[in-house]
Amino acid sequence: MTRFSTLDASLEGIRVMRREPIAVLYWVCVWAVALTAIAAIRFLTGAVTPQHAVQTNLSVFQRYGPWAMVLTPAVLALWIMTTATIYRAALRPGEHGWHLFKLGPDEARIGVLSAAETVLLALLGGVPAYLLLVLLNPVFELAPGFSRLTAIVGFVLTILIDMWLAVRLSLAPVQTFYEHRFPFSDYWSFARGHYWRLLASYVLVAIEVLVFLTVSLIIGGLFTAMAANVAGWHDGGLVRRIVLWLLVPTAALLFGIFWVVPLTLICGCQAYAYRAIADIRAGQAAPAAAPA
């Protein structure tokens, strides 16, 4: 690979699903089992939170009580394992363990990096907006009539700056996974010169995810209507119970697909982009090393 194709990058997730259908089915089933368990716990502990309780950032702990201390890390671990296994399927497809699904040092590094990124985002996410406010404050004072326009421009600039930072650092997880280490000094420079191709790739993937979610919502709406119709039967007896029991695993599989497919599309794109940029950098370094 000697070039970075935005179209190929956006389609890498689809290629992974075509190349590893059994592995993808395995991931979906694992998520289905996990989501079913969470739903069961929610049903059994439904009295923990009043029906009209105010939703806050701690609402998950209110809804699940002590179970939240187990469920939250479990879901995060499952998400990290899925992310790593998609990277593995795209970058090292020859590695097969539980259909590429495992928990080890690679997953631990991604987990540490994700936690660090989350903390830094929480602490520094508003820095661009604050700096712009400081820079634009003289404009507010000299031309109060333009304050609304200036605020809109500042808001747009903040979004663009945050997007630029996010895209430039978006390959850090897959880079950490592939290199089996934390290449802190290379995170920022790795994607230099490829911002627009990366951004275009993510836009195409976002369109793919949007189309998938739209279809999923239509199917989910039909499924919900069917489930509500079955639940409303008053004289179904055994037939009603059998149908309801069949609907439960079907719903779990649908929710599993709902989680796995978008994640595969996004992580597959990241894996392709990393491999393409790494190959380009290796090709640029090779001629310089040849004379020596």
C-alpha cells in the first residue's frame, strides 16, 4: 500500500465484516448476551429509581444501584475488547483467538489511553473556547453591536479547532495497539499532512453509520410494534409466551448488531488509515536510508 484512499478507508469496516463473518457474528452474540443481562438486571432492580426521577450524569448508578459498579466496567471492557479485535481483524487477520476476541496487554493499553483521553477532554475540552473568548473580547468591547455575530464566529471556530485536534489524534488508539506501546512523541506528528483525507474518510463513515442507523430504527420500530402487539394479547396462552420468549433473543441480537456494526465501520476506517499512513512514511524513509 503506497497511497491513502479515503474511499478504501471508509469501506474497510465493510471488508472486515465480509472477511470475518463468523467473528462478527461472535462479537454480536457476546454483545447480545451482555445487553440481555443488563436488561434483566434493570428489570429485577427496577424499584431502585422512581419512574420520574431526574436524569443526571449519575443516573446509571441510580438506575442500577450497586450493580452499576460491575456493569459499567464490564461494558467498557467489552467495548475496548471489541475495538481491539476489529483492529486485529484489519491489521493482523492471521491472529485467531476466540475469533480474534481476547483480553490482554493490547486491550489494556487501549483502555489506559482511552481513560487518559477522556480525562484530558474533560479538563481541556473548553480551552479553545476560552482562548477564543480572550482573543475576541476586544471586539466585543469595540463593537458591541457585533457581539452576536462574533459569538457565532467564535462558536464555529471552537468546533473547527476541536475537530482538528480530534482528527489529528484519532489514530492514537490503533497506533498504540499496533506498536504494542505508547508512542507519545509520535501521536501528534503521525497524521501530519493527512488531515483532509482523514476527515473525508470519517465523513464517509459517518454517512455509512447514518444509513445503517436509519435502517436499524425502521426495523426496530417494526419490531417494537410487533412486540407491543404480542404483549397485548389477552388470550394467547402458551402461544403468546412462546412468541415473547422468541422475541427476547431476537431483540438482543438486534441490539448487538446495533452496537457492533457502527463500531466496526469506525475502527476499520482507523485501522486502514493507520496502515496507509505507516506505509507512506516507511516509503519516504526508505530512499533516505538507501545511500547509507
